[in-house]
Amino acid sequence: MDRMDRRAFVRTTAVGVGAAVGRLPLRAAGAAEPASGQPVTGKVLRAADVAALGNTGIKPSRLAIGTGSNGAEQRGLGVQGLARLLQYAFDRGITWWETADLYQTHPHVRAALRKLPRERVVITSKVLTCHENGVAKTPAEVRRDVGRIRKELDADYIDILLMHCMSQPDWPEKMKGPMEVLDEAKEKGRVRAVGCSLHVLSAVEAAAKAPWGDVFLVRINPFAVNMDVQRPEEVPKLEKALTALHHRTGAVYGMKLFGGTDPHRRQCRLTGGQLDQSLRFALSRPYLAGFTVGFSRERDLDDVIRRIEQVRQSRT
């Protein structure tokens, strides 16, 4: 898969698929090994481990909590409901929160931030820099959107601001205007780091060659489910591009680790031992600083935190 229709992306994200687990099939408490059956050995890794994002100086937790899965799933918790979940995640050491203009969860994040020290939370948001017809927004339009996002978050600064869904190989050329706006916001201290989320292999390859951007969000799992390649044997092609991007920026993190949410079943596309295999895969990849997973229930967050701690292996 090397093309993505812009209108289809916006429509699908708004009503169906996000970077999340949806409803996880939970493992019984106290299980000693991952369902993959591989031995538990080596260094203990934790969801709350610090993830250094290249030279940005931003150091969030390894796991980020997403707020945009399955359309209105997190938004449906209500402002205070999602705020409580974010605060619960913070108490568990999850200091990286993911939102986007498209998700409509800025007020929820703002409510959670009001009860916590701002400097201890890393906020990622994303701005749509294209209209639904694929035409890039003007710098003035993007500038207005960035200003509005800051107001909705009630934040003096946004830690990471990404252009949402770059899905064409020539995005570095087409997005020059929006990129300049993000750079401007960074220069003024309103944003600490800029970049984009990438949804097509050729867009990842373009990002690895382009001289722009600090942080990049990419789709990755070993099963090629809801990803930029269609078959597991093609995953190494994507990994090659991600390794090159990592070498350039040192700040790549993953989404769709569990395949995203199936909108019909309302749970993540990967199940059972696949969850642990995907975590083992991601935690062993040096090109990934961390990854984002969307949650709407405390017990699902607890389950993934537990699964990460059971995947004990050294990153090489």
C-alpha cells in the first residue's frame, strides 16, 4: 500500500480507526509469561521508562496514552472522564499524552493538565495541514489552527506539534508553507519540537531524506496489520526506511502497535499472544523511542503496562 486518499483518512479516523487498543482481551492477573511463550529474561523494561527524543531535550515516558482511538471512544468519556483517565495514567508514570485537532479532545487534555504540573507532562498534538481535497492549507490557515489549538489546550507551549497524516512521497515539497508555520511557532517558543505523522511507506522514505522535522510518528507492528505494507514479509522494507529516519532524527515513535481498533468489534485488531509479540518486536527496535496506544479504561492501561514489564530483553 503506497497511497492513501486524504478524504478517506479523515472520514475513517473520525468514525472508526485510531492508534489504539480499543477493548483489550485482558490476561488473567498474575500470569508469569507473555502469551508468545518466549522466556522472560534480561533487563526489565517499563512503560514509564524515559524516552529521549533525539536532540529535542524532550523526555517523556516510553508509552504514550492516545486520546483519539475508535472515533469518539475517548471523547465519549466526557471531559472529566477522560481527564481522570489521563491523571490515572500520570500516576502510573505515563507522562506522554497524545491528542490531535481531529480528535476533538483538547478540552479533555486541558482539564487534566489543570491538576498536574505542566512541566511534568509531554503533550503531542497534530494539526491538519491539508483540506479534504488534498490541497495544502495556506500558511495563514495553519497559523490560525496552531493558535486555536494552543488556546484549546490553555497551554503556553505544546511540546510536540505534528502535521497530521503525511501520505504522499512529495509531502516535503507540498507542505513547505505549513512547515514554515510550525518552524515559526518553534522559534517563538510556542512549540518545542515539530514533525509529522506518516501513513505511507513512500512518505516515510521521503521523511528520511528531507532536512526538516524533529519528531515522527509511524505505523508499525510485525504483522503488517493496518500498516504501510500489506504482508509481514514486507515489514523489513519499512524497517529500513525507519532506521534511516532514526539515524537522521533520533526521534521516531510508533502507533498501530496493536493494529488499531476494529470499528465493528470495538477491540484491537491484534489479540492474545499477538499483543505480546508486537510489544516484544517494538521494544527490541532501536529506531523506536517509544509508542502510543489509545485507552478508554484503566484496566486496559494496567494490562499493557504489565505486558511491557513481562517483555524483558535488551534493546540493541
